[in-house]
Amino acid sequence: MIQRNLQYILWSFFLLVSCLPASSRGFVQRDTLHPADLTIAYAISVSSPGKAGVGETYNGGIKTIFVSGDKARMRQASLARVQSIFLLPQKNGAARIVIAKESGTEKYRVNMTAAQWREYNSKYDSARFTLYDDSLVIAGFNCRKGAVTLQDGRQIEVWFTNEVDNQLFRRADPAFTSVPGIVLQYAYHIKRSSIIYTATEVAQLPVDKKVFAVPVTGYQLKRYIPGRPAEPVSDLLQEEEWEDGDDAVTDSLQKQQDKKH
């Protein structure tokens, strides 16, 4: 009798599992990890049926995001260019953003206030997130599929996980602030071409403080101007002014502008 009941239970369980959608089988949500330090490296691949274009220069590139405490750095290296974006704290608690072009004969850095950074990424304002039923394992983490729809209707396909989380990491890339998790793969589809970023390594080890040191020597300092290329600034705009906050930066830029007229 016991044997017969056991067979019935096992058979009922088999029927239940076989009726689940394929995307749900084997997807077991694990406890979420909350590391203070997190590094994720993404491999960049480009798929295009036509002639090699500018996009091909990103093929084989690597994008790495480093987070430690209240500091973050996004670094992308490809044939096209090597560039880093630093998100660093200021004395007043606001964020200080530095974009550093690290390749080529003209290396430069652009300091930005939090307000300028928001304007720079305004195309991601009001982005809408849509969740799908698909699932996939990426770099050892269970992921779910979604899509980020921008104001102009373009979509970014994303695969994200809830098994590891870091609030600063999720805010570091403005394109994905609407995604309820950490993105481990995303793709831009333009006509018949695709650019795909796929996480190949997720490390929860301490990040060296030197990673967040902004390069200065050999880098020309430029200022951000909405809708125009960054312009060089004079030595009057010192680094400590950026540490004092947005108002100090605005005042210094205004003084330089007044001297030109």
C-alpha cells in the first residue's frame, strides 16, 4: 500500500512538472547576495549581415563595471576607443562624474555635476520596463528576460538577475535604472544588426582603490556643453572646485565665460 501511494505521488509530481512552461523548469531562485564590492565584465559581440561598419570596431571589446562602497567605474575597451566613466562622491554628498578618454593621441577628461549627468542621459528618462517569461543562466546566475523601451520607441533587450544585488551598481548605468535587478546581458538591435553585451565574470571580491583614481597626468581637462563637443577649460577651474559641489563649478564656468566677452 505504501509503495503504491509513493508511486502515485511521484507520478503526480512528474505530471505537474511536465505541464510547466519550458522557461520555468530548472529555474530555482536562490537567496540574494548583497556584496559591497562587485565587478562584472561583459564581452561585446557584433552581429551584422552587411559590410563591416563602425559597429564592428566594438566587436571583441570588453566592458567592465567596478563598484566599491560609494564609488563606481565603468570602463569600455575596444578598437574604437578606451573610455571610463567614474561616479565618485563629493564632500556635500552629491555625485561627481568624470568621463575619461584613455586612448588615442588626445586624452582628456570631462568633469560633470550630478545635474549635467542627468541631462547627458536624458534619453533614458521615462524609460519603461517590460518583463517576459523567458529564463536563462548567464555566468552561473539565473536570469529573466525583459525589455527597456525608450522615449523614441527603441528597445534594449535585457537579461537580469536578482541573485546578486548592489544598489550603486544598478544606478551606475542610467539605461537600466528601470530594471528590477542587475543586468547580465543586453542587446541593441538596429535593423538586421545587433550589439550584444554578455557577462563573462561576476566577482564579489574587494576592488583595489587605485581602480577609482581618475587619470590626470597627460589628460586635458574639458567641460561638458549640452549638444556640443566638450571644450577645453583653463587652469582656473581646479579639481577642488568640483569637490565643493555644483554651485562652485557653475560659478567658475560663468567667470571663464565672462572673461571671453
